[in-house]
Amino acid sequence: MKKHYFSFIHCADLHLDSPFEGIHSISPNIAEVLRGATFKAFDNLVDLAIRRKVDFIVIAGDVYDGADHSLRAQWRFHQTLGRAVESGIQCFLVHGNHDPLSGWEAGLSIPSGTHRFGGERVDYISAKRGNGELARIYGISYPSREIRYNLIDQFPKDRNQIFSIGVLHCNVGGSPEHDNYAPCTLDDLMSCNMDYWALGHIHTRSILRENRPWIIYPGNTQGRSVRETDARGCYLVKVDDSGIAEADFLPTDVVRWAIERVYIDDFSSMDQLMDALYQKRENIRSNSSGRPVILRFYIYGRGDLHRELGKQINDITSSLRDGEEERKQFVWVESIQVQTRPAIDISQRRLVEDFVGEFLKATEDLRKSQDACSKIRQILNNIPGFPVIAEQIECFSENDLLSILDESEIAGLDMLLTGED
């Protein structure tokens, strides 16, 4: 069995000092944990690097959350990076769309032993141990925020005898969930004779290809919203003396996000529903590896509890939050999204020839129309408060608009059926 010749950590998307999204009515204690979470996650990463005695760290873009990054973020990044350098660990980084070189404020120099790639062309620098060359790291930073063209052609096509790592902040395959910056394909990446591609930009970790070349998105080091659930961290890559690599995910996150779903169909009382919510909360706590969690509940289904939920949802949320702000491993219920239906067969109720039936027929006709989303937008444009929410509505996807229709149908049905039971 061959011994590991060298090792490195691949990370990306630190988004230092990023605000957490979707947190309302949060306690000061929990808010304090969240404010420092992105910094602490990077501290955890450097601690891992020192403990595992890696030779170098590769950071594939978006160190900061915005081009005009704060002095606080720069200072903390440089201080933490300095700890790695003092332990003999080289650091290599590129900048991405959130922290392009055009927005760089040169008030603080990066520590000696750290290499930041420029934005004019792909360059390389050697990672060394003493006078021996371990690997060649090729990279390019974003000179400005929006890089809409393929950068792969700038990477070398000839194979080196030295293990080669390409560092790029990009969108492989045009993922619709992220801006299409530096777009490229798997074939593009494989056309370059890299042994490992250290990618950034996509926040969910994924291994696009194993073995030469490894092509990996490590995801971000700390989840920042309910869209970024589960463990977040980096990859520890070990390379043996024949150039064969292996990669293992290591968590660095401080706080985790979670979504839990509950269905009311089988519950006949609020006590049963509360028991289910409490049980799911405790299961989340038990399975979060000792980390605190921000939790969102979705409640679905059709049943008698539908109308009661609408009246008591604030009390339910408060009950689930009681005492959590005082716990180190808190599970804070960020919100409870109620998407239940009344205990009736809506398809059958739609057939009844009365005002309620006509209302349900109208919503169904709208839902099935070819230009449903355009019509929903037009309806929203005509509501009195439109100027206040116009910018948010412009960002709604087709699924968002159809969800609004579904929720409006249920809300309208509830109002129309009041007193009918």
C-alpha cells in the first residue's frame, strides 16, 4: 500500500461576514452565534489543516460576500490565514464573482506564504516542501464581477509530470440555481491535463468526477439560509507518490439549517401535532453532530386541524422556541410554513353549483391556462400594495407564482367556508 506523499485542503465560497437570510424575531444570543458563524467556520477549516498537517490550502473564490468587503472581514481572513502560514501551510486563492479583483481594497496585504492569482491570464505557482516541488497550481481570478465567458481555453493542455491542480470559480453544465459565470462543461475540464479541478461557485458539494481528473465542488464552508441545509465544509485531498488522489469531505460549519415536513392527515388533535413537532425537533438535535440548528417546518395535508392551525401558528412557534436561546446546541424554529387544506374533497366541492364552487372553478381554470403565470403576475400588478412589492414579484419563478395561486385558493376557501360547517 502506497503512502501519502502530500495532502491539501480544497475549499470555496467562504462568504465571510455574510448576513444570514430569513431570520425573524431571533433572540440576541442566537443572533450573536450567527454573526460569527462564517468566520468561525474558516477558523475550523484552518484548525483542521493544522491538525491534519496538510501541505497547502486551495480557496476557489468568494472569500468575501461582496466586492466592497468590510475591513472586519479582511482582517479576520488575514488573521486566520496567517495562522495557517505560521504552521508552514502554503495558501493559494482565486477571487470569484462576489469578491472580484476590481473591488479589492488593498488596505491589508495578504500574509507571506499566500499566493493570490491575478485576473489577466491563467498562471501557475508551485506548492513546495522544502526545495521539492509537490504540485503545480493553475488559477485565474475574476477581474470583475460578471465573467460570462469560458475560461478553460486559458488552462494548459499538455500533461506535466508534476501533479497539476486547476482552480476555477465557474458554473459547470449551466446549473440554473447559480449565475452562469465562467460557464464550461465537463468535457472542457477534461480537455485540460489537470489531475484535480478545485472548483467554486456552486454551494452544494458534489464530486463531478472521481480519479484523474478529480472534479469537485466542495460547497460553502457555512450554510447561510434554509436553501443550504445539511453539513457544509471542505475536502481533504491526499496524493500518493504515484499521483493517485483520494478525497474526503470534512465538515467545518458552526450552525446547520434543516427542513422538516409534517402531515396533519393522521392527527385528530393539536396535542398529537405538537408531539410530532417536538419529536422532530429533538431528532434534528440528536443528528446534528453537536451543532446548533436553524429549523423550518412545513405542515402539509388535509384535515380538521387546518383551520385551527391558522389561529394558533404563532403560539405553536413560540412554544417550540421556549428555552432554546439558552442552550448551546439550540434548535431554533425559524418559521412554520402552513400549507394544509381543509378536510373536504376540493375536486368534488368544485362541482357544486354555488359561489364557492364557482370560485374553485375559476382558480382551476387559471391554473390550467397556458399563460397562467402571466395572468397571475397581472393580478398581482393590480393589487393596491404592488409598488411596495414590485421588485420582489419580479424575482418570482413560475413555481413561486403557482404556489401563490395555491395558497390564495386555500385562503379564499377558508374565508368562504367560515360558518358553513
